[in-house]
Amino acid sequence: MAKKSAVEKNEHRRKLVKNYSGKRSRLKALVNDKELPIEERFAAVLKLAQLPRNSAKVRIRNRCEVTGRPRAYYRKLKMSRIALRELGSQGQIPGLVKSSW
């Protein structure tokens, strides 16, 4: 199991991303709009910089839903290779046949 604090920190980041996603996307659109004057675009950059850093989607770490492990993560299954192997051995994942010889 991963540290509970690390998992909670990641969940807090997910909440911040959800709360600020609209505001962040509007400001990014202003920054990338080449038709606007440079002063307005720079003001948008400054406002974007004032948002919490953890509200950026890039800061979210993919973690295993079962154990919270941050590495060896399968996006499609939302779990780590170790959890996949354990659950597959127990026969809890439909369609997965674990070979043993």
C-alpha cells in the first residue's frame, strides 16, 4: 500500500483541477489568442500564474485504485501490474486467464 498522505494529496489535486478547469481553460484561450493585444495576453498570463499550481491537470499522478501504487500503472484498468497479477490469480478479473506451468 502507498502512503495514505500521498494518495490524499493526489485526491486533493483532482478536486482542485475540477474546480479550476473552466477558469484555467478560459485564461489559456486568452493567452493563445494571437489577435489580442500583447498587454491583455500578458495580464492573462499573470492571472494564470496566480491560480494554485496543483490546479493544473499535469500535476495529477496516475495511481492504482487498489493499492495506490504510482508506478507500473495500466491506464485502461486503473491499477498497477502487481494488483492486476494478484486479482488475476484469484480469478476476480473477468476474461483474464493467468498461465502457470
